[in-house]
Amino acid sequence: MMSSRSRVTISLVSMGGLLLTGALRATPLAVVNPGFEATAGSVSIFNEFSFGGFLGWEVYDNPLGLVGNGASNPYYVGTLQPQPDPLSPGNFVFFPNGAPEGNRVAIAYNRAGSGGLGEYGLQQTLLGTPLQPFRTYRLRVEVGNIASGRALSGEDFDLSGFPGYRIDLLAGGVPLASDNSQLAGSLGEGEFATSLVTFATNASDLRLGLDLGVRLVNLNQIDPLAPTADLEVDFDNVRIDVVPTQVGDFNFDGTVDAADYTVWRDSLGSQQDLSADGNQDGVINEADYDLWGAHYGATLGGLASALSPAGHAHHAGLAVPEPAADGLMLGAVVLAHGVRPRR
């Protein structure tokens, strides 16, 4: 069986250049009801299920009107709270390990005989969270392949097939990048695995300023290995974060320069303002300065910096600023954190 920690990465780089990797500061973006725990606004609640759109999430379908409000036969969109399995103590029905996060998961379910007519699921717009330049956005979602089982109502569900899924990172309601069912065929029955979708922007992307969004889709494809089975995909723990596409670009302007040094200097020693925490160790320290210095002069058009024999980066004849005026402060900070300053 597939490990629940399996991961797929779907990457799309919009600047037509290299997506630089390394230690990057991640800033989480707010997703409403990311674990589907709140069912307020549902059309109906029945035992372990809720049906229809709910807090933070609306029903999506294509063609429009395919599933109605997502709360009537044969299409049901909503949430599920896996229940303890009376036949297997310590496990849960449908998902033996329960929900990956919290107690509930999102469901997109339709009965056998309604497959192949269109796609549907849930979506959310992150209002007030626009797409911005020189950033790499990372969307992670747990995707579940539900196992057959008996609901609290006593109804038995044959869920031995898998209809395929898609996860879209949106801007203005239009996909920027997607995971188009990359886990299908490798995701075990009753298991979740992590999908990771990434997208990097530049200054000329026409979608800049449009609100970001997430779409979670059941592709509703009949599984040839289980043509008479019901069709369901489950989702959980939606999270999005953003990092500078260019390592060391603490102010997100696409270039590693003295302005980024200023961000580092002004937050030196902080464990709250982590704008310059390039190595993600939770504190602004000399290691972040070293990371910045190693990439000084780099731009998203290519890594243009070169290291001098002394180990400092130079670009176009400009030396990397040294933290001279901040030397005493830096020494105090690194000593306080058990790090010995360079000689």
C-alpha cells in the first residue's frame, strides 16, 4: 500500500527561467476552514455527513448545474467524519487512520451510473490575497482514496474504484497550475497522500492583482477496474504558503541587493519578524546574512553573482555590505543562540 506521506509535485514556472531552490522563508496564506471542520452553512447534515457548500467553500461543477446544490441524489458534495470501525478496534470506517487533520474531510461523491457526465467539487477564493510578483506559491492538499464501508445509516458503499481528481491553484478563478490526478493508480484504498502544486510569478504576469483561489475536483471518470462502483474523492488540510522565488530576496523585488540586507539588519535577532529568515530556523541571525551574501546580485533572470576568494559575493563590481555597524549586536545575538561568529 502507498505510504500516507507520498507526495507529488506539479510545478509551473511563469518567468521562463530557472526556478531556484534552497532554503526559503515560507509565509502561510490564510485559507478559511482549511480542514473542513466547520459545517456551518451546509444544506443538510445526516449522521457523519454534511451536504452542500459550507463555511469558506462553495460547490463547483462543470457543466454548470451538474450537481445542483451538492445535496441531492446522485451527487453529494460536503464533508465526512470517519467513525470508529466496530469490526476493527482502533481503526475508522472508510479511512482506517481517520482524517489526516482534525476529524472531518471534504467529500465529492456520486453514485454509480452518474459517472462521466462532468466534473465537480469545492472551491474557495482567498479574498484580499492577490497574486504578487517574484513569489513562488505552494499549495498542499491531502488527497484521499476512500475505502468501501458501512455508514452509520447501515448502508453499504462500494467505493472500490477511483474517479480521478484535480487540484487547481487559481487566480481570478482561472487555474495557474494544477495536479491532474498524478496520484491516481498509486494511492492505496483508504489512504491519503500529499499533493503539492507550485507556481512562480514575475513582474509581467497579466494575472497579478487577481485574488488567489483553490479548487478541489472529482473528475468523475468511471474506473474501468470497478465500473459499477460509486465514485468519490476526498480532500483534507488545504494550505498555501509563499516564498521568494529567488533565495535571499527578502523584500520580494526579484533581486538580491542592499535593500534585502536592510530587511535583515532591521530584523536582526528577531523571532517574531521573520522576513529575513532565509534558512527557516525561526530567528534572524548570521546564517541568514550568509545566505543573502551567497546570492548577492542574483536576479530572476539568472544567477549573476560570483564568490570572491574571501567567500563574499560580488556583482558588477559592488561588494556585499558587511554588518560593520551592527557587529556588536550581531555578536551578542549569535552568542545568545550558541553560534560562534566568523573570524
